[in-house]
Amino acid sequence: MMVLYSGSTCLFSHRCRFVLYEKGMDFEIRDVDPFTKPDEISVMNPYGEVPVLVDRELTLYESNIINEFIDERFPHPQLMPTDPALRAKARLLLFNFEREIFSEVDALESNNEEISKQARTGIKEKLTQLTPIISKSKFMLGDEFSMIDAALAPLLWRLDHYKISLPDTAAALMKYAERVFSRQAFSHCLSPHEKIMRR
Ligand SMILES: N[C@@H](CCC(=O)N[C@@H](CS)C(=O)NCC(=O)O)C(=O)O
């Protein structure tokens, strides 16, 4: 059975838990406190981070890489497009999100108020810019839920927690977020800590 080493407040682990529940197969989640990590995490991941996925002889890290593997190993429902060009575009979007938005997440937790404020402002702007994409369709890639939605949802879930409030012009994005949060897999994948992050 697949084992996911996951942080109960970790946004990146949340992505993988979400995808595992979407697939509805057997897996085990082992809770790891990222701040007092057991040594085994650094043995499995040279960067010493969760999430880490172990499937028999295979050990993987990096949430998006783990999620693509889960998607290919359990193809139903498929979360990446089948068409090679659309698949490449989805990967590019995931890359853009990491570079533009998720690279700022660590700074949100900084003790330096100036640094965390700058990160909050940057994330708020970048998320608001996504509104036109989601105004035309149910999910980020169209009418089907996809990997892109799974990658983004854990951050949208944490907006109150990070004290980020989006402007009224991002109403369609927040409506989309509620649509994703209402999925059964999303409510099942939440850790007790995550359940209380959002009012
Ligand atoms: N890019 C990584 C980020 C993973 C990450 O930042 N994990 C954090 C917890 S949310 C962690 O394990 N931090 C512990 C550390 O850096 O020592 C991914 O997508 O999996």
C-alpha cells in the first residue's frame, strides 16, 4: 500500500492527500511534524521536506511530482489532460504557480512583518489575476476537475489563516474555491488542524 508522509498543516502535503482521496484507493497517511521531523524524512528526501510518497521500492518527493505519479498509477478519474499539448500546458501552469505564487508561501510565515506583508500582497495580486480564467469555466482547465485545482485549493483554503483577503473583483475565484471545497475528497482529506483554518 502507498504511504504518504504528510504534514498536518502543510499546504504541499494537503495537495497530495487531496489527490489520493480523489482516486479513492487504499493508502496510508503518516503524520509528520515538519519542525521535529524524524530522521527518516531526510533519508527519503535530500531536501528534508514533506510530503514524501513511498510505493514499494519507489520513493518520491515534491507534491506535484507525487501527484502526477498517483494520477498515472491510478488513472481513474484522470486528473491530467490526455492530449500531449494540453498536458504540457497543464505542466506549464503548475510551474508558473510554483514560481509566481507558491514560492512566496514560506515568507508568509516569516517573523519579519515586512517580509510576510510583502508575501501577502504578492499572493493576493497573483491570485486575483487568475479570476478571468475561472470566470469562464467551472474549474481551472475547463469543466472537469484537474490536477491544477488540486494544486491550488490548499492555498485558497488557507487565505483566512494567512490573513489574505481578496478584493470583490475576485468573487468568481472565491466561488470557484467553494466549488472545489465542496468535493467529498476535499472534506475527507482535511487534517484536524486544517479543518479549523477556515471559518
Ligand atoms: N516544493 C515542495 C515544498 C515542500 C515543503 O515546503 N514542505 C515543508 C512543510 S509544508 C517542509 O517539509 N518543511 C520542513 C523543512 O524545510 O525543514 C513540495 O511541493 O513538496
